[in-house]
Amino acid sequence: MIFVYSPLHARHDGGKELYRGEFVPTFETPARVGHIQAALQAGGFEQAPPREFPESRLHRVHDPDFVEFLRTAFARWHAEGREGCMLPSGFPARGLRRDRKPAGISGSMGYYAFDASTPIMEGTWDAALAAAHSAMTAAAMVSEGKSAVYALCRPPGHHASRSVYGGYCYLNNAALAVQYLIDESYGRIALLDIDYHHGNGSQEIFWERDDVLFVSLHGTPDSEYPYFLGYADERGAGRGAGYTLNLPLPLGTGWDSYASALDVALEAIRGYAPDALVVSLGVDTFERDPISGFKLATRHYPLIGSRLAGLGLPTVLVQEGGYAVAEIGANVAGVLGAFAARPA
Ligand code: Q9C
Ligand code: ZN
């Protein structure tokens, strides 16, 4: 299997996040990528660089004003004489106006962000764009006939919606891959999100669409980030009614209940009979993940890979979360190695 990799991810570094009342270095670090890359190289995977795409591809999923904000945010901050990382300090919650975007950089950040764990640094745009290009490159390779390609995206993407960033995510890499597949080759896509956290951005982007089935397995938002989306009663709207399926699971979920929920997700995908599959592949479901609460072990990741391969669909896999840095390579390579072992 080919994996798409860009060294530009490393330009997104040095950020802080608000965690339990303190500002700490983000759990989402450049070291994550080195471990995944090393494990894939050791496993005989073939590395390819991302291609370039016009900005109009981003606008298929994101609001042009939002893209412009992300591209220029750090320069605006810097022009005001500020250094370090950018984090918002106020949001338009209930009772405040969200019909106008404040002109200044601080208000703009609060307008476009939904949390204080997603810093913007000098190199954030270059890294986020390279991740988006990596996901679209994987989609292009699959539309051109490869059976499965993995995009080693960093920063991740599934929390980013049409015009909101958060949860370490800026551009929605998986949604861009889905849209690319639809625009180039396929009628219907299943987007399966197995990151520990609900993919609120992906859900919102495809909420009213019947050409994309969004299915997500995640820690219950009653206690887990992103808290305000990802409940089982969210099923889509308009033409998209019935094309969103959330399977929230309790804290402490181990392999047996996880595997049953995964089987429900895979049955829903089979019922939809899509032309291709995109997987938002987070491995923050791991038992020693520092910010998550499931109990999967390294030996379970190949079982996930085999189940995904059992769908027999052209597949784009996109890296999302996973913060147990020492084990992230083995866990990702576990999924991909078992997936790649499927009969061609
Ligand atoms: N106590 C992804 O995995 N902070 N994003 C949560 C929990 C943000 C996770 C704090 C977690 C974002 C792509
Ligand atoms: Zn996550």
C-alpha cells in the first residue's frame, strides 16, 4: 500500500492548549508522524509525496472566507506585534451575536474557532494545506485505480467543519477526500470515523447529503470531547435524513463491545452499498492514550484492519488522532498491515 507523506507537517509545532485549567504543550505533536512513518517503512509500505491542488478544491468543502482566515491569520497576529501561538479567548455562545464577524484578529479567532485547544502558529497553514493535499492525493490515486491508499495527515481534520476549526483540526482532510472522490469518479461514499472523538466537522459537512453516509464510533459526548455533537439521535436532515449514524460508547469500552459496535457500523455501510470508503483513522481508542477512555490494545488494531478490508471497497484511509506517541506507529501499522493483506 502507498502512504502519502509531507515533511511540511513539522512546521506546525510549539502550540499550547487549554487542558484542565492550564496551558500545556498540545498532545498533538510532530513526533507522532515520525513514529508512524518509521513503522510503515519497516512494514514495506511505499511513500509518495502529496500533489498540488488549486484552492477551489478546498472551497468544495470549506467557506472561502474561512480558508482565507486560516491562510492569513498568523500574519495578521504578527503584524500586531504578537509572537507565539494564537488561541481564542471568547466565543459567540447563546445570547451573543454570531451574525457579524469582528474586524480584529481576536474576535475573528473566536468567530471561527470552537475551542481553545487548537493553536495557530507561523507554520500551521503550510502544514494544514499539506495534510489536505495528502488526503486529496490519496483520493486521486484511488480514483485512478489503486485499491487503497493511506494519507499520513497532520494536523488531523475531522473536527473542522465548513467554517469552524477546533480539536487540533483546521481543514477537514477526510471530507476533502470524500468530495474529491465524488467530483472525479464515484456516486456514493461511506465515511467511517473510528477516531475516539466524534467527527463533528465531518458530520456537519455531510449532514444534508444523501451521497455520503457518515458513520462514527466514539466516546460518548456526555463526558467526552467535543461534548456538543455525536449523540445517537443525530440522523441527518433534509435529503440527508437517515444518512448519519452515531454509535457513542461509554468510557472504558474494551474490544468486545467495540467490535460489536464496529460490526453495526459495517452492516450500515454494506446496506448503503457505497462505491468507495473513506476512513477517518484515529488510534486514540488505545488503552494508554493520554486524553481518551477506551481500552483497545495493540493486538486489536489488525482486527480492525481486517474488518475494514472485508467491505471490499476502494478505500482512502486518513490519519486523525492518536496521542500515545510511543505506540502510535504499531497501532496504525497494525490496521494498515492487516488491511493490505486482503485479497486484491
Ligand atoms: N479532556 C483529535 O483526536 N482536547 N482531536 C480535549 C479532553 C481536544 C482531539 C480535552 C481533543 C481533540 C483529532
Ligand atoms: Zn480523536
